[in-house]
Amino acid sequence: MPLVRIEVCDFKSYRQTIGPFRNFTSIIGPNGAGKSNLMDAISFVLGVKSAQLRSSQLKDLVYRGRRLGKTKVEDGSEADAIVEEDDDGEGEGEGTAKKAWVLAVYQDADDKEWRFQRTISTTGASEYKLNNKVVTYSAYNAALISHNILVKAKNFLVFQGDVEQVASQSPLALSRLIDQISGSLELAGEYEKAKEAQERATENATFNFTKRRGIAGEIKQYKEQKGEAERFESLCAERDDLILKRNLFKLFQIEESIEDNSRNIVGKNKELAGLRQEQRIHDKALEGARAEQAKVRSTVMQKEKNIKKSEKTLDGKRPDLVAIEAQITHGTRKINNTTKTRDEVARNEQKLRDRVESLEKELGTVRRAADAAQEEQRKASQHNMALSEDSLEEYRKLKASANVLAIDERQSLERLTRDEKATGRTVTQLSEREKGLSEKKNVRVEELNGQTEKKAELEEKISTHQADLAKTRQELSNQQSEKTRISKLEAEADEKLQGVYQQLLQAGVDRNESEREVRLKETLANLQRIFPGVRGRVVDLCKPIARKYETAMSVVLGRNIDAIVVDEEKTAIDCIEYMRNQRAGQATFIPLDTIQVKAINDKFRSFAKGARLAVDVIVSEGVVERAIHHACGNAIVCDTMEVARYVCYEKGQEVKAVTLEGTVIHKSGLITGGRSTHATSKKWDEKDVQGLMRVRDNFKAQLRELAKQKPRGQTDENLIAEISRLESATTVARDDLSACKLRITGLKDELKHIDKEIKQINPELKKVQKNHAACVAEIDELAAIINAAEDGIFKTFCRKINVANIREYEERQLKVAQEESKARLQFEAQLARLGHQVAFETDGLKAALDRLESLKKVLATEEANLAKWESRKDALKEEIVAHERAIQGLREELAEVQETLEENNKTVEAVKKTTLKAGKGLDLALKDISTWNDEIEKLALERSAIYRKCRLEEIQLPLLQGNLRDVPMEENLREEVGMDIDEDEDGTQQLKKVQDHGIEVDFENLDEDTRETGTVEDFDKEVAKLNAEIERMAPNLKAIERLDDVEAKLADTEREADKARKDSKTARDDFQDVKRRRCELFNKAYNHISDRIDQVYKDLTKGKASPMGGVAYLSLEDSEEPYAGGIKYHAMPPMKRFRDMEQLSGGEKTVAALALLFAIHSYQPAPFFVLDEVDAALDNTNVAKIANYIRAHASNTFQFIVISLKGSLYERGNSLVGIYRDQDINSSRTLTLDLMQYDD
């Protein structure tokens, strides 16, 4: 028994000895009794920190008794859950305990007893005793470690609630736990120091190695640079010799070229006189042809103007004709519809008239019949016999006597008479009902026929309306389609027009041009159309090579920018005359045949960097090149003002210099600047702008033409109104037709109902008539008996009044009264019915007559309007035909004049071609001479530049005479810029003279092959090749001096590198040794635990359902250095698939955690293992498995102390320690029970 007992004094809720403990001891007790305080006592005496003992400070562990009933509440441990005051219960004052101690009695394998005691005071002081001797914590802990009790790893206890946390801990935490248990963690400090020393030594060795390699490379570099410097000097000498030869060869070529150009100029001057005479002859012929052409062209323009005027008038009349035709169509349609309606109303009026006449005839007939019936009744009543008062009195007495006779028969007769009257009334009612139904049926049949006819008429009317509506809609659709098409075309044209406007806006063109500008452009267009020799404005015929030159060139051209270029002087005179006659303003003209063009001085082409001749930054057609040269002259375009000042002031050149911003330095030296008045860069876009404007004008004309073709809005309104009228009429007719159909359906249903009722009445009527006949027969029998009795009494009276019997007298009087009443009722009803029908039909006839009269008035009005529109249409057509004939005549006249103009144009073109050909020959000759003179001047400048270059670079040219010092360092071109090449009296041009500075070069060093076949490019290639090679070499002339210093430095560096290499090897060996020892310790513990974990887990999980148990294993994340990585714990319960640990249930996690704890404890196990309610999340089955495992492994060398509340666990222990709360002394008490005496 390793842990024998625990003695406690004033520790939390304990003041007694707890024990003895057996191999498997279970601690039980109710909640709050102090079980966990016992766990804290064991942890306390074994050196666990106070933070892990459910207290923030050690002094909180000192026992403090309490008395019940106070109000202060503290949320403490289970033993401190009751609110009380201090009470020691053992003779001491309440709350007087100042210290607490716990003594653990431990027995090792040799049965030696060890006493570990730890004391704490309320001041926080702690004392450790080993075998009753005070020792330090280190000695105390060392003694515990000697018995494999590791306080830091806590391999001897498991606190309440830590079981599940053990299973769910991270891989790194599990790795650190095994690192502590294996002892490898103790080598962590040494490991880190060795690793840091290794890295530091390796870095130092690497630095020295890099330094040594750099020095070695430096030595190699200096050796190479030494040879390169020697080769560099030889290449420089070879290059200088080549440059000298190149300059000699270039000067030789310049001298040869100057001599060739001089000879060419002398030869070309001999041809100029003949060319000028030929040019004058052709000019006179062209002047005569153009005069005739101008007369015919003026006639053509007048004819075209007249045609346009007539066409404009005609276009204005055509839309009016379309509108009149639409009005005529609408009026015709309205007349036709009114006529149809009138005919229909007339037919209805005739029908109503016939019906009224028929009803009036029938009414007269009935009245006459009523009068006749009344007269006949009056006559019949006169023939009736009248009795005297005596006879009537006698009749009454006899009647009373007769009533006494045959009483039974009389009663039966009265009853039968009542029955007969009732039956008779029924027969009458049924007969009248049958007759009424028959009459009603006839009326409904007649009405049904009328409604059927009305339905046919309405259907015909609807079809007519629909046809007219479809026709009108088609007409409207056609007009709207045409309008849509025109609108679409207008939209497209407008969109394109807006695009043109946008482009014009981007080009900087104002849409609202001034009247003068518009007239000027129109005048130019007319001049180009009338006179073929008009080329256009200077701004339209040329354009800068880049946009940056636009402002400068607009300033250079100045007032010539809007000048008009023409082929001949005669054309310019004709244009001026035309503009004077048309009052079109003024313009400047540049005739190509007579304009004087100064030769371009080529020396300014490369005079200074950033300066260019104006003629070189502008492009134009070859045919107008003379005009452009005349406008530009020798002006120079400079990139900046500094370049312009350099040219004009420093170099002293009298030339017009213009900057890119438009600032001008004149020949006189004046400077003009600021905002340009020449519309700047916009002028160069005018050619494109004019094209855009022509496109704009075309789109505008197209929009005007489309506006003329678009149908008038009034026509659409008339058609829409007609459609609305037809739709309304169709809707009304359809409503009438629907009502008519409903009425027909109702009449048919009513006729069916009448027929059904008639069929039902006939059998009933027959039955009632039969009953009535039987009743009458029975009445007759009884009446015969009664009549026989009455005849005996009235026999004398009947003879007296001369009747066969008394009944004849009574029946005659009664019949007369009944017939009179019946006749009166019959004729009164018939007369009332006919009277109402006549009144109704008369009102309908009157309404039909009123509507017929209204339709006649509408028809007369529309016919009058139609006649008026027809007359206007005929008149307008005649006007249009007259205008068309007039236009046709004008076009025929124009065609004839245009044919004449075409012939004149062909004549002018032929003469013009001959003149231009002669002029081109003369211009070519002049241009050749000017080119050769320019070439001579350019070659002279180039020769002077070579002389200056040789002087500056100290190149020793071989000279026959003269000296390079005589060559000025700056070229003086002041006089040359201001001079033009003068012509001789015979029209020839002089040879330009250039300076040679009195220098004659010796060309003996040039061999014959070089003079004949050599080129400057070959020399340049060789020189460039040598220069490139020299530039690539970049020699270091101090390489030899530096080479010795670097070699000495290399020896020192090699010694330092050897020392650093040895230090690195030593540090690496030390680190590998520490790493090996740490890995061995860690792997030993890991391998043991890994081998044990599966078997422990199987022992804890196997049962009847799964005899093999579950599967558990560990896996390393870093096998090279396992303590640096994590360890993953995997557990798969029986009969379940593999899942992550977090997905296991609480009980499964607890079993997995216990298996891991038991496996870890099996490596260097502590002599005892204390478990605090580790079975809280387990069911009884798993608790039993845990209990069996503990019982099986408990021994004298491996003791289990388990705190549990479950009987299935503590009942399997060797002993029980029961803990309860003693309320009298307010302290925890224990009871011990040895269960081994109850073992079987």
C-alpha cells in the first residue's frame, strides 16, 4: 500500500486522520460533505500550486469554522457551501486557527515509511517537512520524483472535470504532456542554447566563406583587367587612325561633289532661254480658252438657279395636293356611309308606316264589331217578355211552394250545381289559359321573326362597318408606316448630323459661323466649280507633319494662310473679276506660273538642334509646292525660345524664327508674342471641317426633303376620327346584335316554355271537361225530377205567360244578362290593346322621319364640300403640271449649255496640260540649278564642319597649304541668309561661290582602291565597331596596384574561415547530441504509451456485444523532432466508424480520456493514482468496465484512490472511505470500511 493514510489539521473542512487506504480505495459521500477537499489535501501535500486547489491564495486553505444563521454568503468549495460562523469544535476559539498542515504517510516497495508534510499559515508562508525534518521545496520535490511522483506532470491525480479536457486537448498540449512525463522537457533549455549556438556558428562560417569567395573573385577580376587595359590602349590608337582616314575620305568626296555640281549648273543654264519662250506661247493660248469657258459657265449657273427656284415652288405645292386628296377621300367615305344609313332608315320608316296603317284598320274593325254587338244586345233585350207586378207576385209564391217539394234532390242539385260551377270555372280558366298561351305563342313567333330579320340586318351592318374600319385602318397604317419610315430616316440623318456637329465641335469650329466666313467658303466653292485652275486655300493644301507645329506654322504663313492658290495669273484675274461682280468680298491669290520663289538655304536644315526649316515641317502636294515655299520662305521653326535666341542673336542670323508657342523673332530682331490672331491650329483642320460641313449640308437637305414627304397631321386626325366613329358605330351595332341575340334566345326559350305549358294544360283540360260533363249529366237527372215537381205547380202559370215551362222563362232572362256582360268585357280589352299599339308605332314612325330628315341635310352638306375640294384639286393639279413643264424646259436648255461647257472644259484642260508640261520643264530646270547650288553650299558647310571638328579634336590633317587655325569656330551666315540667287539678263542663274579658307588637303594617304570603292559608311562601321568594343571594355588602369593588396587580404580571410568552420562543426555536434538524447527520451515514452493505448482502450470498451473492444492509437505530426510537433489521439468506439474526437459523445470521450491517462500512467507510473469523479459522464455499463479495469490492475505497487458517487464502481473497491458533514463542529468526518472481508 504506497499511500497509507492522510493526516489533516485545519485544512479546509478537515481536522482528523483519513485512512488507511487499500490497493483500491473508494471515497464516497453526499455532495458538500468534503470529498473534493480530500482531493485538494492530497494535491496540497504533494506540492501542487494553490491555483489548482480551488483557491486563489494558500492562506484560503486554512480551516475557518462558521455558525449557522449569518447573512454573509460565500461561493466556496463543496465543504464551504453552508453559511456559518467560525467554530473549531475542539476547544479552540472560533476562527483562531492560524495555520494548517497535511501529512501523507507513504510506504515504498521496501516497506520503508516516508512522511511528507506541508504546512501553510494565514500569512501565506509555506513549510515542507520530509520525515519530520524541515527541507526545501527542491529536496521535497526530489524525494517525490524519486518515487515517480511528478508534480508538474500531475501523473498521480485527475481533478474533477479534467477527464473530457484530456481527450479534447490539442495535439501540441498532448505532446507537451508526454514531453514532461518522458523527462525530455528538462533538456529543452539546453536544446535551445545548443540550437542557437549552432545557428550562430553556421552563420559565421557562411559569412567567412562568402567573404573568401568574394576576395578570390576580386583577384581574378584584377588579373583580367590588367590584360584588358593593355588591349584598350592598342584599340584607341587604331580608332584614331581610322578617324583620320575617314575625314580625309569625306573631304575627298566633298571636293569631287562640288566640282560635279558646278559642271551641271553650267550645262543646265544653256537650256533655260528656250524653255522660257515656249512657256510664254502656251500661256497666251490658255488665257483665250479660259475666257470662253467663263462665259459659258456663267450661263450654266443662271440656268441652275432658275431650275432650283422652280423646283422649290413645285415642292411647296405637292403637300397641299396630298392634303386635298385626303380630304376628298374622307368626304367620299362619309357620303357613302350617310347614304347607307339614310336608305336603312327609309326602309324602317316604311315598315313602321305599314304597321301603323294595319293596326288602325284592325282598330276600326273591332270598334264596328263592338257597336254591332251592342246594338244586337239592345234588340234582344226588347224581345224579352216582361211580367206585371201581379204575375211576379204569383211567380214568387209558386216558387216558394215549389222549393218545398223534392228537398233532397234540391240539396243534391245545389251541391252538384256548386260543383258544376267550380268545374266550369276551372274549364273556363284552363280554356282561357290555353287560348292566352296560343295567342302569346303567335305574338312571340311574330316577334321572333322580327328579331331574326333585325339580327341579319345588324350582322350586315357590322360587316360593312368592319370592312370600312379595316380599310380606314389600313390607310392610316400606311400613312403611319410612311411617317415612321420617314421618322426613322430623319432620326438616322439627325443622329449622323449630330455626329458631324460633334466632330465639328471637337475640331474647334463654331456652329454659328459669321456671315463673312460662310460667304467666303461659298465663294471658294463656286470659284473651284467655275474655274478649274483654282487649287484652294493654302491652309487646305498643306498640313504640318505633327500637331505640335500647327500654331507655329499658322504664324509662319501669316496672312498667306487664307490665300487662294491658282495655276495661272489669268485665273487669278478672272476670279477677282467674278468676286467683284458677285460682291463676294476680297481675297489674296497666289498664281503658280508667275510667283517668285526664293531658293531654300539648306544650311538651316541642320543649323542647330531643335531648329527646322518651316518647309520641312509641312507637307503638301507637289503641284503647289512653289506656293508653299513662297509663303514660308527661309523661316525657321524652333522648339523653344532659347533655340530661337541662339539662332537669331548668338549666331546673328537674319532669319524669321518662330517657336512652337507662336512667338516670333523677326529678321529685324523684334519679338512678337502672345495669343495668335490666325485661328491657331484650327486652320489646319479646315479642310476636314469643310468636308464635314458639306456632309452637314447634305444631311440638312435630306431632312428638309423628308419633312416634305411626311404626311400632314390633319389627314391622320381625319382618319383617326373616322376610325373612332366606325369603332363606336360597330360597338353600338354589336351591342344591339348581342341584345338581339339575347332576345331571340329568350323568345325561343319562352316558346319552348309555352309549348310545354300547352302540353301540360291539354290533358288537364280534357279531364276537367269530362268531370264537368258527368256533373252536368247528373244535374240534368236531378233537374228532371225537380222540374217534374215544379211543372205540376207552375203548369197553370206557364199557360198564362205562354211558355212551355217556368224554366224557359228563367233561362231566357239569365242568358240575356250574361251575354251582355261577356260582350262588353271582350271588346273593351281588345280596343285598349290596339290603342296602345297604335300610339307606340306612331311615335317610332315620327322618330324615323326626324332622323331621315337630319341625314338628308348631312348628305347635302357633305356633297357640297366634296364638290368644293374636287374643284380645288383640279386647279392645283393644273398648277403642278404647268410648273413641271417649265422645269422640264429649263432642264433641256441646261443640258444644251452643259454640253457646250464640257467642250470648253476639254479644250481648257488640253491647253492647260500643254502649258503645265512646259512649266514643269522650266520649273524642273530651275529646281535642278537651285538644288545643285544648295548642294554646293551644303557641301561647303559640311567641309567647314569637318575642319572645325578636326581642330577641336586635334586630328592632324595632312595639308598642302593653309592652316586649320584659319577656320572660324562659328559659321557666319548673316550675309548669305539675306541674299537671293540673282538671274542674268538671258534668264540663266549664277554659280554660288563658297569659301575654302585657303586650305588644300593632301590626299596622298588615300590609296586608289579607297578612293574608288570606299564609302563613309564602311569607315563609320569600323569606327563604331572599335568604339563599341572600347566602350564594352571599360578598363581599370589601377588593377595592377590593387592586385597585391587583395592577395594579402585573401590570406587573412582564409585563416578566419578555417576557425569558423571548426567552431561550426563543434556546435553542430553538441546540438545533435542534445537533440538525440531528447528524441530518445521522448520516443521511449511515446512508443511505450502508443503501444499501451490500444490495449488499455480495448480493456475499457470490450464487452459481450463487442468482445474485441474499440481501437485507439496515437500519431506524430513531426517524426524528425516529435517534441516540436503535435500528437494526435484517435479513438474509435466499438461497432462505430472512425470519427473525429470532437464528434464523440461525452461518455465516449471519458472512456477515451481514461484510456489515455492509464496508458500515460503506465510509463514510469506513480505508486498511486487519485481520480476525482471521473465516472460522472458514464453509464452503469461503462462504470462497471472502469471498475473492473481498476480492480484488475490495483496492487501493492499501483494503488487507486477513486472519488465516486456510483455504486457500480465503489462497490468493487477493497475499502471504502465515507465522508459526511458533522454539523455540530461544522467539519468533515470520515468513516472507513474494509471490503476485503466481504470478498468471496
